[in-house]
Amino acid sequence: MVLTIGLHKDEAKNMKLPRGCDIIVTTPHSLLRLFKYQSLLFLRLCHLILDEVEVLLSEANEQVFAILDNFKKNIEVEGRESAPHQIVAAGVRWSRHLEHVIQEFMTEPYVVITAMEEAALCGSVQQVVHLCLESEKTSTLLQTLDFIPSQAQKTLIFTCSVAETETVCKVVESCSVFCLKMHKEMVFDLKSILEQWNKKLSSGSHIVLALTDDCTPLLAITDATCVIHFSFPASPKIFGERLYCMSDHFQSLTEQGSPAKPGDMKTRSVLLLTERSAGHAVGVLRYLERADAKIPSELYQFTAGVLEAKEEKKARRPLCPYLKAFGFCKHKRICPERHHVNPEIDMPRKLSDQAIPTFGYIKIIPFYIVNATHYFGRIVDKHVDLYATLNAEMKEYFEDASNKTTVEQVEKFGLYGLAEKTVFYRVQVLEMGQEEDQWALDKVLVKFIDEGRTGIVPRDQLLRLPESFRPLPPQAVEFIVCRVKPADGEIEWNPKVTRYIHHKIIGKLHDAKVILALGNTVWIDPMVHITKLLNLKTSVIDYNVRAEILSMGMGIDNSEHIEQLKKLYEGAKMPTVEKSLSQTLTPPSEGLRSTQQEDVDRGSEGRADSETDAENQKHETAPENTGDASINKTTEPLKSFHPQIKWFQKDDVVILRMRIRNVKDYKCKYFRDRVTFSAWVGEKFYLADLELQANIIKDDCKCAIKNDEPVITLAKERREPWRSLLRQRNPNVAFDFDHWEECEEESHFSKVVHTKNLSCKVAEVTSEDSDQTSEDDGSESE
């Protein structure tokens, strides 16, 4: 059976293995959790198989050794001849941790290594690399040769051609070192070369053989003490064959770590890395790191340049899915996808005449669930839902049987219509059945461009799509939930949590806050489902998707996710968008009323930086000593921007956060039922004149800079909850959804918020006043 156990101890305690279960396929973390509460299972364990052992020892080192320790204790206590204990470790690369596994936990180990380059690592061959220009290889070669060895030395110099072999031989002989040569034109001298090579050497003597790779099998040399790669090996296999020429002197695992004996040969591999082999620098560096070799700083610098050049070549590739999902990529060196933001292709694409929002609150419906945090769906626009209009028009058009015209000639990447029951979709053909595959010849792979999912459908079900249905861009948007990643260092989500989230969110309307948008991808945090209780005139959060994942024990906090994404974004110097994207960043109360599922009447972010005329503002110009300096004054009328304001309340105060940074000069004036704020940020002048819906105590109010943002604290005249902040609606003022999120996270997302355990503070914020009009209710309370 396949066994995966999350972080909750109750899951491990309640796990029951089915009768007759003889094989368990699991991870070190899951197995260790199971044995922690059901240790008797170790008594049944006979064979412990470590697949991809080099990965296990690098990613779950502590867990693997804890399992091996328990396994070893049971071996010492119990001996069974009928069912002996056995450890099998299989992998594709040698790991230094394997030495400890073999020496500490295996008796009479049998080690089989089929890749010679890995055998060289196991045999402790010293790996040396020299960086040089192609024109300097000859002089570098002479520097690597030991002309006065303390012991007899046998050196092989591998070249790539007959001419290079001849050149190397002459250069070495010019330094008074006996040098043999062997290439395809000297096959008849094979016997003579071997006789000279196999002669017993006296201490301090040195013999050198320059040869090409095609001669290695003919010579079958295994007693060399040094291999010099004058030409770069064409493949890892050839590299391993070269190293195998020193196999007689490979150290066994029992010899490693023990004092060197007189006469022991220290094998050495010297690699000359030039500009011609720059493309292999990354692989060379990885190999040297695994060999615990001394790596010159120049190689790190050279490799960084190579990686940067490779990354630039991937400028048109898609952004790495792991970078998007978690903020990092474990295999960045070998990953084929892009790991930097490209302003040319990562600008938020347009869904209609407006681009995908880059900030604020939106409403989304997921239609296709890739995994627990990765979905495709649509952004619901409450003002002008062009897709709803298109969908209604398509339905009306195709319900007329005469309009259902099948397509005779299907083209790849063509746009067509498709009917599923009573719903009609726009689809794009991605792949068509091959002629040689008769079973799939009438099938095509299509993408539902307005939902993001793909599927295989019969060719004859594709309908001709009129031109009037084509102009609207694809509406499917990629959504990624931030700040959560799989537990146990995994990079793929457990199918359990993916299935759970799929059933939880598919096809439902959700509220979400946009953290970042690039291309067709939107990062959101939080993503919540909200239900309005009509009888109680209040709204409650049913669940938070991130909290649901954490509550299952299959995910952990990923606090650096957003920061890593923002670093990438800022490093790319993406152009800023001054104007707001009003189709999605509207006060939520109106948007909620226009949908079938009405959500919370507070929570959407208003437009930012709305330009207003200072002359039309009702503001107080009298200075206050709440800022560092006076506001710069101009004789001409000023154009001002209204700052984006987020607010929340406590029992005795209301707190306003001005979402502007780098404020140097600011003023704040307080009245009984009004407050004004003005500030300069660079060349921009910001001004806010707020008429409050309740009274405040002027002398107890204050304004301060916190986390680079102005924060105004208003003291309530009466200790009672405010239904809203302002008397009239202001699209630039929004209730602070983040403050809700922080309150929810204080419980570590251990429980989903339901009506019965909803906090009083949330109820106070979301409750409506029956005496207030719908217009007032939908105003700045968000």
C-alpha cells in the first residue's frame, strides 16, 4: 500500500494497516511518524529499500538515519534465519552519506556501481580543475605534470585528435619526460606500447602516455595514477571510461578514513576547462562539489556567468512553475524554464479593454484545479461582465439548430465552439490525432480558453465559431495561493489535499486579495469563501483556502514566498501602473449584490491615486505639529492625489493606514467629526478630507509613521462599533481585510471560521444597520 501521513499526530495514531499488507511504499517522514506511535511495526520489518537514496540522504537525512537506527536496534535484539533483515539502497549518484550508511548499518555489504564516474567518487579520486584559455592549454598542462615524483607515476593525457596527440607528446618530451603516444594510426604499435607501459617503474620515475579516447578499450589500462583531460570529455560515459583507467588504485570503503600505508598511490584527475567547454561548466561544478574537491573561486564566477547567459536564452520560456508556486526552484541550474521576470512578456495581459489587476480585491471562480494552490478560473467583473454577455449570446446562437455547423477541416490552434450538455464553450485545438494512430484519428486535444482546462473531444463535435464571438480575449486566468508549501520538503502536493481543495472550491465564487500579477498569472492571499446570512444581516467567512491546506497537515507556512516574488518583480523594473483597474477594484458591497452569491459587504480595495482638484476639496490648511516639517506651498493651484486608505477598529479607537511610502512632509488636522491628511511623496501631493460617520476626541488622536506608512489613530467619543468609517462613499477608502487575516492566523488556522465561532469583532465589522441606506452601506466600509 502507498502510505502518506500528514503532520497531525492523530492521523498517525489512527492509521491501520490492512491485513495481509506485506509492502509499504512511503516517505521517510511518513514512516517515522507512523513508527513514533506504532513502534511494534518495526518488528515486522524485514527489508528496508531506499530508492533514490542520494535524494533521500540529501532531503531527509535525519529521518533516514533515525529509521536506520531503529532498524539496527531490532536486528541486534532479534535474529531470524527464515526472514533475515536486509537493507537495499539504490540510486543513480554516489553520495558521501552512503559511506556512513554502509559502514554503520550494513554487515558484509555488496556494492555495485555501474557508472565509472560515480565509482571514481566512491574510490576517492582527487578531482582538480584548471581554468585557462584554449591557447594556454599547453603551458597549463606542463604546470600540472609532476616532474620529480616521490613515487612512481603513470600519467594518461587524453586528447581529441591525432594532431593533438602528436603535439602533446612533443611538448612533454621537450621537458625530458618519457612520453608514449597512441592513436588510431598507431594500432599496430599496440603491443609495444603496452609492454613499455607495464614495465615496473622505480621510485621517482614517471611515464606519460598521450592517447585518444578510441584507444582506451584496446589498451585496457587500469593502473594509471593520474589522468589529465587535455581535451574535454565528449560525454559523462567517456569521462567515466577515462577515470576507470585508475581503478586499480581506487580506495575501498574500508580503506577510506584509515591512515595511509607506505606505497599507497593517490589517484588524481585533472580537468582543463577552457572557453570552448564553457557550456559544461555547471555540470563540472556539480561533480566537483559532490567530490568535495577544492574549487577555485574563478570557477564559481565563471559558472555564474554561464548560468546568467543560459537564463538570458530562456527569456521567452514560461516562468518556472515552482518559482511561481513557492518562490524558489530547487533545480534552478538544470531547470529548462525561466527564473526571472521579463517585462516584455510578463506585463499583465488584457481580459478586455482593461488589464488583469495588479493589486486590490477581486472575485474569482476556479474552474480547473491543477493542485492545492494552483487553479485556473475567471475574474468576475461586476460592472461589465463581458464573458456573461458573450456566453448568453453564444447560447442563443447555438440553440438554433441551423447554426450548429460542424467543422470539416480542423486546424491546429484554431478557435471553435463546443457544446457540453446545454453549455457552449470557446475551445482552441492544441493537438490533433496522428494518421498512424487510427484509434485517435477522430479525436483532438482542446483547451477551454475561458476556463483553463483541457480535454480530448471528438473532432465532429467542434462547431464553427462566428467572428463576433472571437474578439474577446481568453478569460481563463491562472491563480496561485501564496504563503503555503507542501510539508516535508516536497515540491509536489499530496493528491489527498488536492482532491479536498478541488471539491471545496470548484465552481464557487471566492473573494481574494491580489498580491502580484504577471502575464496571465495572479498571486492571491488570502482567498476566502464568504456567505451572507440574510436573516441576521451579517456575513461570515466559511473558509480560507490557505487555512484549509494547513489544517490538513499536508502543508506548512511559506513566509518568504511573497518576498521572493517581489524581489523578482522589483529586479525586473516593471513599469508601474498609475491608473486603477476599476472593473475589479470596486467597493465590494455593490459587486456582491450583482452576483448570485452575495458576499461580505466590506473587503474590496478602492481605486488608488485618483486625481482630484485641491480647490474642490474641503480641507483645513491650518498647520499641526504632527509632521516633521511644513508642507511645501505653491502659488498656483495644486493637483492632488487621494491616498489609498485601509481602516479597522478596536473598542476605543479607529485606525487608518495611508498606503503611501517614503513620506517626508505630512500634516494631519482633527475635528469632532472630520479629519484631514496631506503629504508630499516625491513630486506628488496627496490630500484626504474625511467626513466621519461618528464623533472623535480631537486631543486624543495622533498620526505617526509605522513601517514607512502614515498611521492615523482616531479616539472614539463613544466606545461602540462603527458601522462604517465615512458618511459618504469614497472608493479610495477600504476596510482592512489584512487585519481579518491576521486575527485568523493567530489561531494558526487550526479551525475553519463558522457562524457559531465567529468572533465578535468580525461580526461588528460585517453587521449592517437596518436604518442605513444601501448606498451608505456600500461605501468606505470596505
